[in-house]
Amino acid sequence: MGHFRTHRLGELTWTEARDAAAQNPIVLLPSGAIEQHGSHLPLNEDAITAEWVSEYIAAHLETPVLVAPTLSYGHSPIFDGFAGTLNLSFETLQAVLFEVMDSLVKHGFRRIVIVNNNGGNQASAAHAAEQLRAKYGVLVGSVYPWGIGYRVMRDLYEDPATAYGHGSEPEHSAMLAMFPELVQSQLITDGGLAPFEGWTPTNYTEGAIPGTVESGTLYWDFSDVAPSGVTGNPRLGSAELGAEWIKRVAHDVCLGFVAEFERNTANALWARA
């Protein structure tokens, strides 16, 4: 953080950006979405969390880091049935991600990590990174905080299968720790999946196949099977669990990955071209 006047790329002047590029910093690119997360959490949850985690990394990494302006809009067609969801197509998001990173590389910022916090963005980000590597030879990194949280927080819940879900755990707890002023826990509605046109949903993209333990993929709208916008149990959320999310996800994994990315790319030929 102390390497530049500010670690926020958008707040630098063009001459400061030019001089910053000469230090070969890591550039973090937060990517999120504007989509529903139930009646108690804000539409911009994915985007502001991606930015929060990026800011955390920049504040704690000892080597030069810049945080690019957040790409708030994402690919969220599954939530189109809920008011306020603002959706980009797969192709548009891929193009935006590629063109932003292409601009960064053109100006000398060759070490890029996408801090993506929306599952719907994953494929677009992967394709954009592949395009960038094909054009310049650069290696793009990526972390997905929400996805990481599902994996590393399981031991804190008696039954993760019923606690976890969209608008529920562990994201509700994480939001209570990061943005308590934006959480309206008093408006929580119970989450759950409802039968739809004969199907028994097993999660919000799959339906049960009778007589087997397998499920089949179905491309319905989330509102078809979860009218409240929530699955799992949001009532289990707490700021204390959220603090643990920050430690395990933001600090241990995301910061750890970017530190490793910095070490392994510092002297790469493509990073110095």
C-alpha cells in the first residue's frame, strides 16, 4: 500500500499510473454482480465483497499492489426473475473483462489477478484470461471468495448442507462482518426449494432423478424453485462467523494466493516484457 500515493488505480493520475507500472505491481481486478440475495442482503453484495477482499489484500501484501475499479455488473441470468438484477450476457462480460485486462497490459500492468465473486462470471473470466495469454503470454490468476468460503467454513456448521445457500451461510455472516450497515437481518425470510412442474429441486440448478442418488441439470430461473430468493438457513448468520470468514477466506486463502502469485511471477519473462 505504501508504494503508491494510493493503491486504488482509479484515483491515480495518468502520470502516476505510468510510474506505477514501472514497479511491476500486481493489479487486482474485482468482479461481481448486481443480483438478488434475498430480502435482507443488498443487490451489490458480490461486487462490494470482491472490492473489500481486494482492498484487504492490497493493505496486507508487502509488495506493490493496485486495485482496479470494480466491474460491478456480471452474468446472472438465473436471477432475472427478481427485481433489480442487472445482467450482462456471457459474451459481453467476457469482452469487457478481456478489454479491461488488455488495456492494463498495454500500459505495462502484466501481473493481473481477478477477484471474482460471482459464480456466473467464472466461465467468462476463464475465456478472457485464455485470450489474454494467447495474445501476450501473460498468466492471469483468479480467486473466488464466495466459492472458497463454502469449502473452508464447513467445520463451523453442524450441518453445512442445510446452512449453506444463496443469501444464507456463509455469505450472510461475511456481510455482517464486512458491511453490517447494509444487512437487514430483521427482514430475513426462510429459504428453501419448492417443487416446480413435477420436479423436486436438489439445488437451484438441479432436479432429483427418482430411483437414483443423482440429479439432472435444469436451466430454470431461480425464482421458479426459490420464490424468496434464498436457499439454506440465513438465520444462522453472525458477525463472529463472519470474522472467521475474513480470516479463512480473505486472509489465509485470497491473500495467500496473491502472495504466492507475486513470488512465482516476479521474475517471469512475460511479466517483464
